[in-house]
Amino acid sequence: MHYFIFSVVFLALFSTLAGAKPNVGHGVILMYHHVSTDTPPSTSISPENFAEHMAYLAKNHTVISLQRLMQSVSAEATAKQKLPDNAVVITFDDGYDNIALNAHPIIKQYGFPYTIFINPDLIGVQPRQLSWQQVRQLQSEGVSFANHSSVHNHLLTGSDQPKWLENTLADISKAEKRLKKETGQSLKYVAYPYGEFNYQLKTALREKGYIGFGQHSGAVSTTSDFGALPRFPAAGIYANLNTLKVKLNSLAMPVIEISNEQPQLSFEDRQPEQILTLDLSDMLKQQVSCFYKGDSMILAWQENRVDITVPEVLPVGRSRVNCTAPSISKKGRFYWFSQPWFVPTESGNWPD
């Protein structure tokens, strides 16, 4: 039998925290694609349900811009930039025209800022995409636009080839330059198509000043990985507002160190091991729960080490393990960590 071993080491570093900079808070990023009833169900939310989400946010949370969140959780942030305790950011991927037609009028009622990650080479070209005229109109009403690569390919395709990284970085740079030309703004934010990335890509992008965004779950704070920040999907099977409420109140798991930061696996080797070092000062290790495919996993603890075993080979495509733990100081709120894994087909392709 094949096993995927996910090993986690938890260390409470009270002395380290004593000298840390002021806590600038946590924020949650939501991710949508379509706001429509005639688009793929897995990435869609109806206008009625989307309106329900926005009304709930208006009543219970403070919606801020993605720029403000990034500034507030950056290494240079100060206590003056501390986030509201219930900060939420709204994002969309892919630049579909139903965002302008169906989502924007609803969001506009509340004056919420939001960001759309677009593929510049598809704007005004591919059916059901925004036009550049719509992009500029939305921008004039406070909407921000950011990089989703040029044409929404699987960025890991050909990653075993010598010039793959060079070519992929060139594609992202090309998209960023087009965004700058069309909108006058270059945020240097990149949302990975399909949420797929590897260690080499996210590291190279960080070196070039970009911040990366994935499609795995979790909140964002100063301890987050700025090469692949988590966002909570809020459409399809994740559109249920009752389950979304818990996620909206989540806290970023305080990860201090990760031993294995390579989420890209091979078809032959799908048994990664990972060691996380976490600050346990606001959680109890016996209350840590981890889930794979929605099922609770058995945790075997030895002192500060816990082995989390998934009793099956990871399937082709995208998988993730989510771990949560209730906060001691913030009653009713949970720390959240999500580890994505990406497995190609035997022939090296990446399924949609």
C-alpha cells in the first residue's frame, strides 16, 4: 500500500515572539470566477447567491483592497497599518464579462474594492471575456486588475525542459507590461492559472518583486508564503454561505518553517514528506485536525511531531491537505493551513 506521509513538527517559540514586530493582523481573500447561471457549475455562483455573500460581508466584515492587505502584512508593515480584525478581500480570476454584467452592479451597491486577475492576450479576443473598454470602465469605478499570465495555460507544462522557467517568466512579464500599457498600473500580483505553481517558479517571481496567489485555502498574515498566498474559493461547491462563514473568520496558521516547499510531484513519486514548524502559543496541539478529501485524518503524535498519513496514492490533478486548530485567544476562530499538491498524467500533461 502506498502512503503519503505529511509530517509536522510543532514548536512553541515564546522567546522568539517576544522580540517580534507588532502583530498587523490577518486577512481572508475570497476567489470567484463566474457570477452566472449558464457557466460551468464548478466555478460559478448565481447572482442571487453572490448578492447574499456581499450582503453578509457588508454586515459582518470589513472589505478592503488587495493592495491594502498586502501592504499591511508585508515585512515593512508597521503597527499603524494594522488590519481590522475582520478584513476580507474580494478577487476574481479569468476576466469573464459576467463579472461586469452581474457581479459589479451588486458590489457597487456596497462600495467594495476588488481585484480581477486577467489574461491580457484574451481580453477582447476570446468569447465571454471582458473587453479593454470594460476593463477601463471598471477601473474608473475603483476595480484593480492584475496578472493571470498571458493566455491561461498550465504554467507547469514543460517544466522538465531547460528553458521552461525562462519562458514562463517571460510570459508573465509580457502580461504585466500589457497590463501597464492598458491600465497604467502594474501591481506585480500574479494569480497562478488553475492554482498551479512549483518552488522554482514562485521563488523566481519573488526575486523579481512579484507576489503570487494560489487556489488553496487559508487566511493571510505576516507568516504567509508570499510566493503562493492562499485564497478561499467561494463558488461552486464552496458557495454555501454557512460553511463560508467559518472560513471568513479564519486565521493564518503561524508557519515558521517548511521543510518541503515543492508542491509539484511526478506521476511516479506521489508520496511527499513535509515538516512544518509552527508557533503553538495560541493553540493546543491536541486540537489540531487535518483533512484530506473532506475526511478527518488520523494523527500520530510523538512529542512535538505528528505524522499525517493519507492511505492512498495522490490522484492526477490537484489535491490538498487542510489543517485547522481553534485559537485560544480568539474564541470561535480557527487557524488554517492548506498544502496543495500537483500531479501530472503519466505522459506529463496537466488536466483542467
